Amino acid sequence: MAKSKYSFKEVLLQPGVQLALAVVLFLLCAIMVNDGAMAPWERTVFQFVYQMPESLTLPFLVITQLGGITMLFALSIVYLVKSHYSAVIRLLMSGLLAYLAAGVAKDMYGRGRPHEFFTDLIYRDHLIRGPGFPSGHTALATAIALTLWHFLPRRYRWLVPAMIIGVGLSRVYLGVHAPLDIVGGFAIGWASVAVFHFVRLTDIRKKS
């Protein structure tokens, strides 16, 4: 038997495989929220995170901003000033796709936010609009973080999962998203980055 050309890890890192996995993950989430309800396990996870100490409110309000559109443009300006145009283009492409795709998905599935399932819930973040599924902040944070993975020094790459997990937790803690909203948002951000792996950018300044 001929030995496989690629290892299992190398296969998983292929853009096409990444995109397929992200799409499957999103579709599984979409199926689970299609009835508009929140499953018992999801309620349990939500309550566990939401009932964390009140002292975390301010830190999570700050962390949640990492998934905002302002952060996307701020990072793009930073890399533009550094003349790192490849990073700027990839950030804008993947970030805007994730932002728009999350908005379209909200309109398509329209599952309500947690306050529709918990009568005693209080929003800790009032800057929200539209349905809950999927989380736009998580989608954008994932797209930004996974894009930055390729431009960050190895010693700082721990910031990528920290940013994604931090924003996801913040959205649940602040009472504005259910767990499946977060997973669905992550899938959209993941897919948005995978799509643009197929795009090759060339620095024309290096051409003589």
C-alpha cells in the first residue's frame, strides 16, 4: 500500500477541508436552533456562565469589544500604517464577510435572545439588535483572530484562541447570546477565513 502524501494534520489544515468542516459545524447548529427553542443542556451552560461573579462585568464589557466592527477597522489601520498591506486586505476580506454572513444568518434563522427564554434575565450589554443566532461578535472575532494567526510571531499566537474564547464567553456572560449562538458565530468566522485561503495576494512592489 502506498504511503499517504499528507499526514492527518496536514489534511485537516487544507483550506478546502477547513471550509467544509466550518460549514458542517454551522449547519449542525442551524438544525439544532431551527425550532426556535433552547435545549436543556444549552440552558444549563448558559446559566453556568451567566451566573459567574458580577465583578467580571466590566472586564467582559471590554473583551466583547474585540468582536466589534470598530476593532476590525482599528487593526486594519494599524497594519496599514505599518505598510503590511496583505494583512489589511485579508483582515477586511474575512472580517467583512463574517460580519455580513452573520447578519444574513440572523435574518434566516431568527432565534430569539436569552431574555426570551429566561424571565429573570438582565442584559449587561444594551448595545444589541436583531435575533440571537448566530453571534456576530463571535463571528467577527474569530475571523480577525484566525487571520492574525498568520501574521503574529509564534510567541503571541496564544492570543488567537484567547480572543475567540474570551469574546464568546463575554457574549454569554453579558446575557445577550446562548451557547449555540456562539458556536454558530465561530463557524461563520472560521468559514470566512477559509474561503480567502484560496486567494493569493502578490506584492507588486517586489516586481521589477
